[in-house]
Amino acid sequence: MHMILLKRRIIVILIIFFLGTSFYPALVSSKTTVTKNDQTEDIFFGLKSHVDLTWDENLTLEPIAPNIELFDLDLNISFWVTYGIFGGLVGVFLCGRPVQIKFEIDKPDWCSASLSSSIITISIPKKNVMRSIFISLVVHVNDSAPAFEEFPITIKATTDREIKGPFGLISFLSPATITKNITLRADYTGIISYYVQDSIETPPQIEKQLPVIAENMANGKTIIECEIIESLPDFVVYFDPEELVLEVGEEKTTYLNITAPVDFSGEGMIMVCFTPHYFYNYSIVGASFNHTIKVFYYP
């Protein structure tokens, strides 16, 4: 009986000795009851760390406007421990001690992403208790982000602390790592450029062609709708073709055809409009561009 008591005292003394006293207060965090906290098969003696990241997935459904919007998402960082065979004994000495959780981010080249904290400090909870801290993720995408294509922001969370027992042979607290992908999408930018002359001579009853060179600078396949907004009485004015289909970065040419009536002389104005539409959903529209062209004839 005395030998059993002596062994127990030795174990307690060793635990205190090897844990040491160089601990600092942890940051304040919320507590949540863990509904299931079973013993883990891969731990013989102490505690196993667990970390998780969660967020409201409904907030990631809307696409992000490139170069305009900063996307902000709250992340819930949860930390808890599960108990090994003698976890209850180890937990008495480790409960309340600080643990740091470090974060790493991986992202596409056309995207920037940052966290409000790259390292947080949280305290080791009691059995069946989960601690949580919220941090913010901020994401910005540029015009190169493909429209409506899902892309991941990968976040890796790692607990930095591993506490070993006597001679480093027994793990009192094992570390944890988790990697999560946050799936986002970029909105359609609808950016185009075009070149067309500002004036053209239009003798009566002679069809004149004015080339319009358009480029798709948007982040997705685009249909450019070419329209006549304002014309002149008895003029015949039309685009050929009326629509251009362009891949990203592609240039194409349409022609503005103008025929003046038999009695035309002097000058007038014709207004045209170019509107980009997302190829895969025509109702998604970028900004329209109006352009005024002077027509003239002095016999």
C-alpha cells in the first residue's frame, strides 16, 4: 500500500517538474460545451489538442467585385482537448495554460488575403469545454480573377505547443494542425475598350463604312452589343455585325455603315452605344459606352 502511494507521489512530482512554471495568462475567449470528448486511440498518456475553423458559408455565396469590394469574413477559431488514458491527471496541471495558434494563408496570384491576427493565444480548457476566438479574413481580387469560377483561400491553423513528460518519452500535450478551404468567386467586371473615328464624310447615297475595333478587357467571355442610339432623318445606319463575341483579351472589328439621303449637306451627329454582356448569362451586364460621331458633307 505504501509503495502504491509512493509511486503516485513520484508521478505527480515528475509532472510538476517537467511542466515547469513559465506560463503566461491567455487571451479571453468564449467557452462552449463539447458534447463528445472520447478518449483517443493515438494518445497513451496525456491530452491531444484539437483546432477547427468555421464560418457562415452563406456569406461566401455572393461573388466579389474585383478591384472595388473588400470581402470581410469572420472566422470562428475553436480549440479543445481530448483525454488519453491518464488525461484527467495531466489536465489538472495543464488547464488554463496558454497555447498559441498560428495561421498560414495560400491564395491565387490575382488575389490578396489577410487575417486580423496571424497568431492568437488561447488557454487550455477543462474537459468537455471548447474555447473560441473570432478573427477576420479580408480578401481583395483584381481584374484577372476569372468571372464566377470558384477559387480557394486555404488557411492552415497549427498549435505551437507540445509538452513532453519525463525524458521526453511521454506526451502530456500533443499539437494539432488543420487546413480549411474557403471557396469564393469573383464577379464579372464587364470592362471593354474600343476605338472608332469621331467623324466621317458622308456624300449622299454612298454607303460609308466606319470600323470599330473592340477589345474584351473583362474577366470572362463577353458579348458586345452594338446599338444605334440616335440617328438623322432619312439616314440608313446599322452595325455589321451587331454583336461581337470575344474571349478574354481578344480584339474584333465591327463596321458602322452609314448612307446619307439624296439631299444631305452640312453636318449632323449619330450616337452609338457599346454594351458588354457576360457570355454565359446575357442578363449580367457591364457598363455601357456611348460615342458620338459627326457626319458631314459640303458639296
